[in-house]
Amino acid sequence: MLPIFNQAQLHPHAIAILDSSGEYTYGSLMEKSSQIALKLLQGKVDLSEARVAFMVSPGINYVSTLWGIWKAGGIAVPLCLSYPLPSLAYVIEDTKAAVLVVEEIYQDLLKPYALEKGIPLLDVEEVQQDNKAAPLTEVNSDRGALILYTSGTTSLPKGVLSTHANLEAQISTLIHAWEWTASDHTLCLLPLHHVHGLVNVTCCALWAGATLQFLHRFQAEEVYSIFLEGKVNVFMAVPTIYFKLIAEFDSYSENKKKALTDCMSHFRLMVSGSAALPASVMERWQEVSGHRLLERYGMTEIGMAISNPYRGERRTGYIGSPLPGVKVRLVDEAYEEVALGTPGEIQVKGPGVFASYWGKPEATQKAFTEDGWFKTGDIAVVEQDYYRILGRDSIDIIKSGGYKISALEIEEVLRSHSLIKDCAVVGIPNEEWGELVAAVLVIETNLELAELKDWLKERLPSYKSPKVYQILADLPRNAMGKVVKNELKPLFS
Ligand code: MCA
Ligand code: AMP
């Protein structure tokens, strides 16, 4: 049996999941996920790494589906809940998903598509009414477990395939480094198609035997109400969420502020990651909650690599030092290690590093050095033993609210609009979002921006849509004809 299920069997009566429909023990989670596995298997003994894409809200149904796919020997492909149909179809078709598991509220979106493409679609609720028990196949840890999509320097997102062994390494590193235990209770409000919400929060909590409480949509007021119930003691989020929580806190009465600060000061751990944590947020959050946030660094392809310590100095503006079991080096353009104090690209090796980009052997090969180091593209420097991120090697990657967004992907969509003659997309600094997606357009005179925004809604998830626009007669280009994006950023200041 996969280790995550062995772990679950250690505490069958403990509460694993708390969601808007109730509480569920580890025992009932094991049962529900076995039912889903049997339904997916349809009499077969093993899905043999068939991809199962699923669109299910965070909660018991989400985790039962994920575990059900794993128990049946499939590869799980979680779909982003805010994607419009073209973005969902890309993931489903790129992974060649054999079956879709879909919650009722998403069926209007996916059912006609599934019918047209002849892909079987299972309703997650109906799956669980099937109650037969039967033995399940043995899945070994070297097999594919998960494909998560990540944007990069190519226009279309790439599927990152991780094996069970990769995930087990990513999880067990954090269990030890951040001292997770079965008495922890965490609140998960992050999306579950990314490592932060799925591995760092969901899988770590379940591995530890802790209680995992889900909040489907982030709402600062609701987060604080849950905190005041006094059960949550571990919390992880992206810097934008801490920014929004601070703004909400600042709107409260002195009495409510005091109650909240008292409550949060009893938490065991608060973590920030996925994007640079501004010093102003780090310092203000300490006043609000009594906690120095533990900032860490990771990537979809590698899980977590570098972290401030659980015990010890959590230094503002730094991501800490390599986690146990993860090898990290900083290199120059010739892949030679740089001298201490000199900036270099972060490269990573270790058992948590992904297996391959799904269906993209060339991209996989390009992502590694000849001697097997994964090239992150992030530039950092080491100062007094701690790593500090300086930036990225590509201007085309934007981080907004913790999401990684490819400027090239947005440009390609914009260019397909009949009234857009040319365009360039850049990220501009923003305190709340880290960066904002900004578009410079060269247009036919009769393009209305309001109409463009509606047109984009059908083609891109809203977090990828440009938030600000500038119109130019021509884009600045260098002698090679390439757009000089650095000249565009000041247009938005
Ligand atoms: C929402 N909006 C955004 C973003 N999110 N705009 C830019 N960037 C965003 N990330 C916009 C919407 O387009 C919409 O605009 C308006 O905000 C309200 O949308 P809503 O969904 O209600 O916003 P929200 O609920 O307040 O969302 C903010 C959020 C969310 C909670 C911060 O963005 C989020 O969950 N971010 C976390 C992403 C994450 O988990 N990343 C981890 C990947 P309009 O009104 O104009 O339509 S990185 C990772 O996994 C690695 C391994 C790592 O290191 O962790
Ligand atoms: P993703 O590909 O969505 O997994 O995002 C990974 C990227 O997020 C990394 O390559 C970094 O650029 C960025 N990132 C993650 N954590 C941090 C952090 N603590 N500080 C700065 N950037 C971060």
C-alpha cells in the first residue's frame, strides 16, 4: 500500500477533513476513496497510469477522488476550478484523460464537451453510492501520481508529472522540517491544482494524521471567524492573502483586533510562500498575529527546496537555507558554481524533483543540466548562510497573487482578436499582488476595452487577464525586431 494510506490507517477514528458538509474520519476517507477507486476501475484490476482529470471543490469529495485515483493506479489531474472551457480542454486533451470525475456544479460546463469528445464523465456524488468492497491493486511508489500544469517560457502551460516517490519525498521533508503532528489542525484555502495547497497543506496534513479544514473561497472575514473558533494552529498562504488579511484586520474595532491577535498568537506555525514576501507584510503581520512568518521557496517541479527554519532565525527578505534531502547550488551561465556572495541561478537535485514534463521529452531534457540538476530560472545570492531571491532569468514569467503566469500565453490569446494588430504583456510591481498583468496593445481604432475584457473571460481564467492596459501606435523593438519589454514597464508607473 502507498505510504500515505499506511499513514491514514494509523488513526482511523481521528477527524481527517472538515468541510461545509461536515466532519470525516480517516476511516471514512479511506472507505470513500476505495469506492471511487472501484468505480474508476469498472472491473479492471489497475488503471495502469491512465490519467483521470477531476473538477471537484475542496473538501471530502476532492480528497476522496484524489486518493481513489491513486488507489486504482491512475494519475491524478486536478483541474482549476476557475478555468473557462478552452483552458480545461487543453489540460484534458494534453493529458489524454481517460475519464473525468466532475462535481454537479461543474457539469454544465464539462458535460457537453465530454459527450462531444466521447470521454466518460462520472458524477463524484453518484460514484460514492456504489458500496461494494473489493481488494485493490498494489501501486508502487515509482509510478506516476500527479500532473500539475505550470506556466513557463513557452506559450502553453506544461504538465509536471510527479511520481508517488517524488511526492513522498516532498511531503516527508516538510513533515520533519516544520514538525507536523497528528494534533495539528490547518485551514486550507489555497487552490488544489498547485503544490502549495495540494502538497504543502493537504498532503502534509493528511500524512501527519492532522485535521484539514477546507474553506472553498478565500474571504478574509471568514478566515478570521474560523480562527476565532480556536481550533486552527497551522496556516499557510501566499503573500497576497496576508496582505488582504492585514487590510481586513485594520478595519476591525480594537476589541476584535485584540481577540484575534490573542487567538493567532497561540498558533504553532504560519508560513508564506509562492512569491516574494514584502518586508512590510512580514513586519505588519508580526504585529497583527504575533508570528514571524516562515518564508520558504519552492516550485511545481521540485516541491519545497529552501526554507527559513522552524526553530531559529526567520530573516526578513530571505528564503532561508536548503531543506534536508534537497541539494541546491547557485551557478553562472556556464553552470559553474558561483563564489559565495555572487548571484547565480538556483539549481536543484533530490528525490522530490519531478519525473518529466508530460509528453514533452525535449522540454524535460532542456530543463536539466547534463549532470541532472534542475534549472529553476530563479536568481539568488547567499548572504550569511541564507538565500535571497533577486529575480528571474525571464521577463515573460509573471507572479500575481502567487500564480505563475506566462506573458507569452496571454499575448497569443490577445493576438487572436481580430482588432488587435500587435501586443506585449509585462508584469508590473504591485504591493498587494506582487505583480499585475499589464498589456500594451496596438489596435484598430474601434476596439472597446470593456468588450475585450468580456471576450477574454471566455478564453482565459480571470487571474490571467490583464488588469491594466496601454495603447500605443507601435511597440518598441530592438535591431533584431524583438519587443523591448523593459521600455514598456515605465508606461504603467
Ligand atoms: C484573483 N484575481 C487575481 C488573482 N486572483 N488577479 C491577479 N492575480 C491573482 N492571483 C482577480 C480576479 O481576476 C478578479 O478580478 C478579482 O481578483 C477577484 O477574484 P477572486 O477570485 O474573488 O479573488 P480572490 O479570491 O481574492 O483571490 C485572490 C487569491 C488567489 C486568494 C490570492 O489569487 C489565490 O488563491 N492565490 C493563490 C495561488 C496559489 O496557490 N499559488 C501557488 C502556486 P476581476 O474582478 O477583474 O474579474 S505556486 C506553487 O505551488 C509553488 C510550488 C510554491 O512555491 O508555492
Ligand atoms: P510555480 O511554478 O507556480 O510552482 O511557482 C514557482 C515560482 O514561484 C518559483 O520559481 C519562484 O519564482 C516563485 N517563488 C516561490 N516561492 C518564492 C519565495 N518565497 N520568494 C520568491 N519567489 C518565490
